Amino acid sequence: MVALLAGTLNAVPVSAGSTPADPSDQSLRALSARHGLYFGTAVDMAALDDANDPQYRQLVQSQFNSVTAENVMKWESLEPTRGNYNWGPADKLIEFAKKNNQKVRGHVLVWQNQLPPWLTEGVNNGTISTTELRELLRKHITTVVKRYKGKIWQWDVVNEAASDPWDNPPTIHLKGFWAQHLGAGYIADAFRWARAADPSALLFYNDYNLEAFGDKGASDKTWYVYKMVKQLRQSGVPIDGLGSQGHLGTQYGNYNVFQVKEALDAFSDLGLATAFTEVDVRSQMTPGVQAGDSNEINPRLQASSDNYSVLLQACLANRHCLSYTVWGFADNHSWVPTWFSNPPEGLATLYDESYQPKRAFYAVKGDLIFSGPPYVQPRIPQHPKR
Ligand code: XIL
């Protein structure tokens, strides 16, 4: 029975005869479906709507079965002036996803970045008190989650709450606007408010640099987040998942697949679903790279490809890893060149600037094709916990 079930779920689409269809012709979404996995991308709504850039939309539709709003569900976009909501672009993405039979990851409810100025300025100049701030957060979460009730698969409820070892102090701690003004309790509150507003969405804590454990000391961010979510679950807070963003760079050592799997397994052993939520692997755009020197470009493309693979293989090997989302899929629509400009970085996505698939694209495709039992089994469906 078990073998039969696994066989069914892993079925390779079969063409007219009895030989399997050529897998190299299939999309990332079709190949992921074999594993019960969702292959997602962040979507830039301006690019999706750009009639002069039809390939962008075409690839979002054809290659991906999950979408995340790159920006339009952030607080500054949804409520640019107090009390006036701008739902248009977010609604559009939800409709687009429905039409294309895609899941939606909701991003993001609570984060210290991309907050509307009326909120941060109001707090800074004392016109918004702490009591009012907490109430505004409750209202924000409730309003947004209710609006999209039943339409969001996974919500990033709290994003990037933990500090980094390069911060001062290097001991990992809760950082940023919300912790400063509301104290640590805002995290549990946020999950409870989100659950009350949509009991069927999976609720995630999402952060970067969680790919692997370090020395499990005071400056090990993965270890800190692991202990934090464990504590949340033990206290009955309705958290269902751990989102590992997966923003990597080829200039760093990064991790091997077993280290990454170990971290995912640790989180799923707590009863959580896992997901890679923002994968990209950037490189430094040295003068040689910019001049088109293949001696400098090729090793970067290879290293980027390897890291995409490491994260995907680890995800495939963890049956609770529900989705693998890239943070943009083409170098002409990647946040990397804008955000990492000194020194300049780029080459971070699966397709180049003219939508030609790069080595990383073929690597993830190969990983989806050439994996299966016994080490890769279908996903275990996850449901909201409590
Ligand atoms: C980034 C977007 O890609 C940019 O367009 C925007 O200007 C800034 O935010 N972690 C997150 C994402 O959780 O929301 C960020 O997205 C990238 C880092």
C-alpha cells in the first residue's frame, strides 16, 4: 500500500506509448508536482503588467505553481496613508494566481522594513503611543488576513526579527522597530491575531541566514531562531512553519546539502512545515565579470548553480518542505543589483537578462527529475496546528 501510494504520487507523466514523456521538456512546476512540491517565485507586479515585457508574465505562468508578492503586500504598499488602503495590485496577484492555478504565499505581515512613514513617524514623534501601536498592528494583521481569507496558502507572519552576528552586540537578539516598541511579545501576538483572522492559512516565521546550524552558541542565528520557534510552539502559539529565505552569495563558503537538510529536519521535528521562501545566489560583479571575461563569469555561474541545488535537494529530502520559492527568476528583474551595489553584485537568478536559462535553471530541473524514493518521498500535507 505504501509502495503503491508513493508510486502514484511520484508518477512521471506518460506519453502516448508507455515510455515517460521527455522530462527536459517539462516545466519546473510540472516536475515539482511529482514530489508534491510547489516551485514559486516572487512577482514584481510592474513587470507582470508590462506589455513590452511579455516573457516575464509568460514565464511566471508556465514555470511556477506558487507566487509571492515581491512588494505589494507590504504595509507601506497596502496602507500608504493612514486608513486608506491600496488593495489593487495585491488583488491582481491573487486573481492572476487563481487563473493560473497557483498557490499564494502571503508576504509579509510584520516586518521592520517598508513600513508606511505615517506609522514610523507617528511613533517617533510621540503622536502614536505604544498602546495605540499595538492596536494598529492588530488591526493591520486582522484587516489584511481577513481580506485574503481562504486565498493564502502560507503567510509570512513575522519576518527578520532576529539580529545577525555582525550586529552590535553580536549575541543574537530581537532587533528592529517592533521589538523596540512592543517588546518580545509582539511575535506571539501576531501569530494569534493572524490565526484568528484565517484559521486555514499556514503561519510562518521567515528569516535569512538560517540555512544551517553553526556552533550553537550565542551568535548562531539558526540556533537562536530554532530555540525561539520551539519556545513559541511549546507555549501554544499558532505557528505552523519556518521559512528559510535562502539569500546566498558565491563569495561565501555556504553549506553542503547535509548541513542544510539537518537544519530543515530540526525545524520539522518541532512539528513545523518548512519552506525556502526567497532563494537567490548572487555574485560579485568584478570588473572582469562586467567586461564579459568567461574566466570570471563561469565559476560564478557554476557556484550559483551549486547553491541552488544544495537548497533544493535538502528541501526535497525533507518531507515537510512544502515549497521552494525564488526571489525573482531573471537577472533583469532581481533586487540584487539595486540592493548590493558596493561592491556591485548580480547574476543571482535562474535566467539571464534576456530570459535565457542559466546553468542554475538546468541544475534545479535535473534535481527535480533525477530524484525520488527512497531518499526523496512525496511531501506530507501540512495543516494549521492549533
Ligand atoms: C525586497 C524587494 O525584493 C525589493 O524590491 C524591495 O525594494 C526591498 O525588499 N527579505 C525580504 C523581502 O523578506 O521582502 C525583501 O524584498 C528581500 C529581503
